[in-house]
Amino acid sequence: MILFDSVSKKYSRSTTALDDINLKVEDGEYVFLVGPSGAGKTTILRLLIRDLLPNHGTILLDDWEINKLPVRKLPYLRRKVGFVFQDFKLLSDRTVAENIAVSLEILGKSRSDIDRRIDEVLKIVHLDSKENHFIGQLSYGEQQRVAIGRAIAGEAKILLADEPTGNLDPKTSWEILKIISDINKSGTTVVMATHNVDIVNSLKKRVVVLSSGKIVRDEHKGKYS
Amino acid sequence: MNTRENILNMTKNRSVSSISFFQRLRRTPYQSIAAIFMIFITLFVMGVFLFIAGGLSGILTYFESKPQLTVFFKDEKDKASIDTLIDKLKATGRVATYKYISKDQALAIYREQNKNDPLLLEMVTADILPASLEISATSPEYLSGLADIVKKEPGIDEVVFQKDVVDTLVSWTSTVRKIGIVFIFFLFISTFFILFTSIGMKIALKKEEIEILKLVGATPWYIRKPFIYEGVTYGLMGATGAWVIVSVIMLYLSPFITSFLKGIPALPLLEMSGFTLQIWPFSPAIFLLLWVVLLLSGLIIGLFSSLVAVSRYLRY
């Protein structure tokens, strides 16, 4: 469960990213965060892994109060969440398999468990033929799938995705979306920030619309506009 | 091997662990080589110094355990008057041990010492070697009293205090130790800064990777571990290199040391409850001890430098 209670975030005195946000996401939900650039979508996601701290309010992730979490517990918070970054944040000097392995090594999994899980993840993200390719040898869509693979490898119960279809052609976007939908069907909570009108409108999931740091609409089985 | 086999093989040997030390070494070879070489130099100097200091200390122990006063007699001094002198010295109660060496025994000792040099053997007969008496006192402070008794006797050629030799050696050993310790201390300081800078630069180069690892939930230890391993590996590589080179040099110098220490069969380094470790002649035990000392020193300098570097440059 994710809960934002009266959360505000200012980057400077004149730049308000979020203004009194109240939002609750139940386990297993699929939520789209939509809105124009600068609306506060990415800020919400970054607050959830405490890459940022709010100025006011409380953020809960399960029973963890994120804004009061001691720094030493930060890695354990981030392991509870799989994050697909807008700019992928992949390790360019490592292969596809090694990038996925990172999130499993961090969890302290055994070598055989890591190997087994990599095989499973590579199948899920359709990259089984490219496991030994370096990141620079992959297309944008393939890199996006590696990022998703890394985010789901640790079997976190929450997946946060920041514009996972940005810069991708429609066909690849749908492939990525199919992967994320399958992950959601297996019980993982998905919160996705996106600009993609077609995807939001056709999936008919919960849509939270943000504008200038405020929630202006929150509809189940909603549409972009 | 066809392509499919190749792929299968790659899959089998899939490297899922963090990038290995040797991959890092290959990517930044000059910094790594500089760091390893600096540790090598430091530990090499330390190894050589340990041998010199250990040898001097062994020589010192050897002389300290030897008769501390040697009396050389003139040819006219007969055995009976020497026996009278011995009785007189024993009567003081200050003589621990004594040993009379006749002209013939002196020749035998001389021959043993120079058995490989026929030219020296030909030129010497028992006549030209003096008879002598080696006296060890129960305490060093009685030596001058015993020497006074001896000097009053007729037929004495020379009285040699082993104490003089020992005093000179003590001062030499102490000087060598002081110079060595200061020199090695400065080498260790330089090594620390080179290692610290080298690891610090590597951390800076991997800033982006470190940020990503933090975002996906890596603990500080997971991120720091490779850098600490790297420092320790430098230390152990430098130590092993230094050990190999010092050992080879020492073994190479072995014949020269034999001729330099002519007449001294063994030099003790440690004597503990019946166990004696000799620094000379060289034994596997002494090289093993050197290896352990250098390895530990390399480990400590590598570990310390990398720990300081990660705590300075890798704040969570």
C-alpha cells in the first residue's frame, strides 16, 4: 500500500513541484500518473524511493514512513520497489545479464538462484537471445526492456515506471506495456508516469491527472482526457 | 567451436558478479601499476632491512654468548703457569666458563676456517699462532677486574675484550634500526597517499555507476567492497613481489654471506623455551616468516588506504 498524506514538495521558493497531494494506492493496483511536463509525476515517483524528501506531509509505503526512515534503512526501502527510470540508468560497461544480476546480487542471492532468475527474467522481457550483449549494442526498446528486467528481477511487490514508453515507436511501446500488464496480473502494484494518450485510454485503468503539482482528477477505469 | 556452442559456453560461464579486479586493472593500468609498484618498493626495502637488522641482532647475540675475554699468551709462557693463572681466576668466583686453546688447537681451528684456501694453509704453522684462554664472566661488570688480574701476569701478549666488539655492534644495530624505521615510515606514508589517490580517482570515475547502485538498493558495503578488495589485492600483490625478489637476492648472496661470517656457524634470531629460529643459515622457516610479515604489511597498508579512501569519497 502506498499513501501520500498532504505531501508538498518545493524545489525552490518559487518552484512548487507538489502541492498538498493526497493519494492512496492499494496492493495490486495499476495506476497511471498523467499530466504535462512539470506536473509533478516524476517527483511523486522519486519521493517513493526517497531520492527526494518532501517539505511537508507523510509518505507511507506499507508500514514504512518514508520521510522519517533512517538513512541506513534506505537500501532496504529501495529493494521493496522496482524502478524503471526514464533514462534507464543501466550500467553501460556490463552485459544485459549482468545488469539484471545487479539487483539480485544486492539481495544477497546465491549464484545458482541468480542464474535461474536471470533466465526467467530474460524470457519475460524477451531478451533471452541477447543476454551477453553490452548495453551499447542494444536498441532503445531493448534497453528499456533491460531496465524493466532489472526492476522486476528482485520480485518487488511494487513497480514504479517513469515514462517507460517515452521515445519508443508505437509497436515497441505496446510490447513494453504488455510486459508491465503481465507483471501487474501476477499481483505487483504498478504506478506508471506517462504521456502516452493511446496507452492510457485503451487500458482503462486508474488514472491520476496532475497539473502544476496538484491532483486535478483521480478516476478508476479513467482516460487521459 | 560453432556459434551455438559459443553462446552456450558463454551462458554457462555467465559472469554475474561485479566486475573483477583484473578487469579494473586492465581499464586503468597505469594507476594500478603505480600503486602496486609503490607497495612493492616499500615492502622490498622493508624485507631487505629486516634481514640486515635480523642478521645484526643475530651477530650480537652470538658475540654476547661467546667468551667475553680472550687472553693471548707469549710463546715463553708455559702450561703450568697458565694453570696457576686459571686457578687464580677461578678463586675470584667470577668466572663462568673458560677454555684453554693450545697452539696446536689454534692451528686446527685455523685450518678448519680456511680449509678451502690451500695458500693460506701452507703459510701457517702452529709456531706462529699464540696459545690463548677464553674466559666468560658470570656478569659483564666483572670483566675489567679479571682483565686486571691477567695483565699483572708475566708472559701475556694481549687481552682482548669481547665487550668492545659487542658495544660497537650494539651501536651499529641501534643506528641501522633507527634509520630503517624512519625510512620505512616515510615509504609507508608515500604508499598510503598513492593508494588513497588511486582508489579515490577510481571512485570518481565510477560516480555514475555508484549512483545507480544506490538507487537500486545497494548497501554502502556492497558499493565499497570492490574498492576495498582492490586496495587489499594491490597490497598482497606488492607483498608477494617483494617477497620473491628479496628471497632470490638473499639466496643469491648466500655464498658471500658464508665467507663474510667465516667461523660463525649459526645466527639465532629468536630463542623461546627451547625453540630457536636461526636467521643464518637461511632456512625455509625464515623465508616463511618473511612472507607472513610482508603479506601482513601489504594487507594492512592496502586495507587502511582503501578504507580511508572510501570513507572520504564514498559517503552514503
